[in-house]
Amino acid sequence: MNKSNRKRLTMIGALFCLYAVLLIVLPLIGIKNYSLRTYFLSPCESLNAHIVYNIRLPRVLLAYIAGAILSLGGMVFQSIFRNPLATPFTLGVSSGCSFGAALYLSGFLPFTMLNTEGKFISALLGGVTASLFVYLVTRAKKEFHGTFMLLAGVAVTLFFSSMVMLIQYLSNFYQTFMIFRWLVGGLDSVSYAQILKLLPISIGGFIIIFIYSPELDLMLMGNEIAVSKGLAVKRFKLTLFAVVSLMISFVVSVCGPIAFVGMIVPHICRLIIGPQHKYLTMFSILAGGIFLAVSDTLARSILPPTDLPVGIITAFLGGPFFLWILASCGKNDNIPA
């Protein structure tokens, strides 16, 4: 193993240690008279222990998982489309989930399935439908091209966004507020059951993307070189698009559309650890979880007792970051524009 790879593994190890420390520290922030002893008490004998185990800890765990999936999804889309601005939000997945959730919250689809809340099912089906629309529009084009899929994603995003606005206009005041609150994105109502919903798809997706990391390295060199190395580019792109879209649909259906995580974190990770996806995948998973967990802690702590949605914090950070990417695009990016 050469020196640069040892350095990358050292950084990943250091980030993992920070990951573990924050998992212990973040749930305690904001609790009066807290200490590490809180973790050794039963939730039945201590109010602080009840808050940590039943409210704060699942919230941090969900932030870790959601941030990891959003970050990894952004990394994959930026790599296969060779565009630093490609994110799950620009490809229509989040807007489709928003449309499904809006249908449920407005009362148009009042149902449950398999003891699962209808909002989760509706949002999940909306995200999958939006992904399918993007795929069908792209397939109608005889020659597959990443830029065309991005444009199709933007078109699908605009369509579903307009449908969400129509539903809000036709809904009553309470329903409109609930839709707006969900569209902001947040982690303020969390249980371990929601974490269990995300675990299978997240673990499976992480494994698949890690296995495909050599092919993602080839994609950065361009379609022609990837084809010359024996990679079926079209099938590869569609496979990862389907896997990531499904992962993002699950996250958005649970947490709402939390914007800009998939743009900010992968871009910074590339600048720190380089474009080699074997290391970038692990780094993006850890960094994405830490970013969203810290952002959520900031959201619930910045204006106590008000609990701000974490989507407001990520959007506040994402706007200037988006402008910075536009200004620096083509100068220091590892992904050609």
C-alpha cells in the first residue's frame, strides 16, 4: 500500500472515530445537568435517560443513515453524469416523493398498508414513479446521454412541483400547513421503527455502490474510455440510477426532502480524499452522516425552545455553496463540467 492510500485510510479512520464520539455527545446537547452517566441509567428511572434513549438517540441515528444515503446518492450521480451539480433533487426523485406525500396529507389517499403509515407509502411510490418517468423519457431517446437524463430530471421535478402547488391550493389551511411542514424536511418526529425501515435498503445500497467503485472510477475518464475497458455504460448508469433512486425515495419518504446534502458533502469529500471511489464511498458515508447529524443538532439548539427543521439549515448552507461551485467549476473540480 502506497503512502497516499495509507493517508486516505488514516483520514477515514479519524472520521470514523469522530462519528462514534458524536453519536455519544450529540444526543446530550440541550439536556440540563447531563453527563455520560446518563447512558448507564434506565429510561424508567431518569427523565434525561428517557429523552436520550427514546428521543435524541434515534434522531441522531436517523440523521446518520439519512445523511449517508443522501451523500452517497449525490456522489454516485455526480460521478456517472460527470457533473458536480447533479444531485437526487435535480433528477426528480425528491419532487416525486413530495407529490406522493402531499396527496396523502391533503386527504386524497387516506390509507395504510402492512401496518405502515400511508404517508410513507405514498411518498415512496411518488419517488419511484418520478424515477420511472425519468427513465422512460430517457429511454425514448435512442442514444442514452447523461445530460439528457439530467434535463429529463429537471422537467420531471418541475412537473411534480407544480402538482404539489395545485394540491396545496385545493387543500384547507391545516392540510396546506402540514404539506408545507413536510416539504421543509425534518427529523423532529423519529422512532426506532423509522430507522428499521431504512436499514435494509441502506445496507444493500452501500454494498452495491462499493462493489461498483472501480466502474465509477472508469466513468470519470469518460464514456469512450469506459467502453474501451469493457464497461456497458448504458446498463451501468441505469442500474446505479435505479439503486440510488430507490434509496433516496426511502429517505425522503421518512424524513422529507432535505436539500443540498447530496451536493455539499460529496464535493467536499472529493477535495479532501480524492476521486478514487473505493475510499470516497466510505468517506462520503461517514461525512454525510456527520454533516446531517450536526446540522440537525444545530437546528434544534439555535433558537430554543423552537425546533427548526433541519432542511432550513441545509438550504441555508447549500445556497452559498452552490454559488461557490458555479464560480469554481472547471478550476479545481475532479469531475469535468
